[in-house]
Amino acid sequence: MKQIINFVTIAIIILVISNPCSAQGDPNRVLIESSGFKLVAHIFTGIAASPRPTVILVPGWSGGKKDVLGLGSGMSQAGINVIIFAPRGWHDSEGISTFPNGLKDIGAVWKWCQKSENLERYGIDRDRLVLGGHSWGGGMSLIYAATDSSVQRVFSISGTDHGQLIRHYQQDEHFSKMLVKSLASTKAPEGPVRFEPLDDLRELAKNQDVYGLIENASNLSNRSILLIGGWEDVSVTIDNMLLPFYRALKSAGTTDVTFMVYHATHGFGSVRDRLTKDLCRWILQ
């Protein structure tokens, strides 16, 4: 338990450093509207004939760079479009970051990908549209999918179960102090996110049934799901977060769920080529 606590700050700092927002003037940079706010997104066009399978990839907390774990460039080489966006309040995206806003932003990008003009312009195959994410983005992708039956395929790479996170926060005083400090380090103007850490934690505490993965397992039982974890990941651990959710899915009657585990840390740095190939194989199957 202490090991998990000690690495919370490190994990968040790594995500902040490794995921700056895309630069102005980038030809693959697009703006997507969400509730009147403009979100900055970056599109990796798949090297394949149109229409192409397309992935909406939600980054880990405070991310929003052109790429996430190298998956944008890697999957595009396999013929898959990848759209990565910064949610509201992150980096150059407008607005304020909250958990409800994050879900709305995922929904806005999902719907943007299905507009006829975007299907044609970016060569998106509406029938092969996949939602997924890493860390914060993995957990939030699953929660959004639980609310939108049009999301039939979803993957989560070390996805945070925010229900489990808030229960740990409520039960462990030392962990709660570390978490608040870590989140505060990402707050603007010093950090890249415009948000109020304590407001976010109160939102989770009041709505564990909304943001908890275990609580939403039954709402995902008829989807195709890929869960990915790392044995050396001390932030989103297999035993405390991923395996309980997997078991909840199986108990809920989920038949199309795949669980892959690598000898890797939260950033999957040592296995990214293999991760990309396995993820492409699952998307293209």
C-alpha cells in the first residue's frame, strides 16, 4: 500500500511531462466543439484505403499531446485513424475540467466522428469506430461507454477505477494528502489543467455509482472490451483495480472481454511496440 502511495506523485508528473498539447499551425490539428467550448484534437491518418477503422484515444490525466504512448503514430502505420484530444480545461482546450465535463467531451468527440462531413473528410469507417484511453482516459472511456450504447468496442490501458480511487482516498488519510498534493501540482497556472482538485474529489465521493468501474460492469456486459495492465504498474494496479473490474464484468455476464497483462510500468515504455501490435490486432479483428 505504501508503495502505491509513494508513486502517485511520480505517475502524475510523468503524464504531465510526456503529454504536452499539440502545437499551433499543425495541419493535423483540429478543433472540436463540446458544449460551446473548443477542444484541441490531433488526427493521425491511417495508411490504408478509406474508409478506415478509427480510434478515439483519451489521454491520461493532464495529457493532450499529439500522441499517447506512441499509439497514434504506431496504429496509423497499421492503417488505423487515431484521434487524440485534450478535454476541456487541459492545455489549449477551452473551459474548465470537471468529471462531468470530461464525459461530455468524450461524447462530443464520439459524435463528431460520426458526422457525415467528417466521415468523408477523414476516411472514418462508422462501423469500425472504437473508443479507448490510458489511465484517467481509460477509466473515463469505459464509463462513457456504459452511458452510450452506440459504443460497441472499448479498450482501457491501465484505466483508473475512480470508484476504487475515491474509496482509498476516504479510508487512508496519508494517501488522501498525497493525492491532493499530486493533483494540485497539475493545477494551472503552474500546471496544465484548469480545475479545482477538491471539487473533483467531492464529485467522485458523491457519485461513486457514476464513475466506479465495478458499479458499471452490468452496463458494459454486452460490449467488446479489452483491458490492459502492467505487472509493474504501481499507480493502477492489477490486484486493486483491474482484476476486480474484470471479475465484475464476468459476473455480469460479459462474454467478449480480453485481459492482457505485460511486464511493464504505468507508461509501458519497455513494451510499446508489442502493445501497439496487440492493440491493432484486437481493433482489426
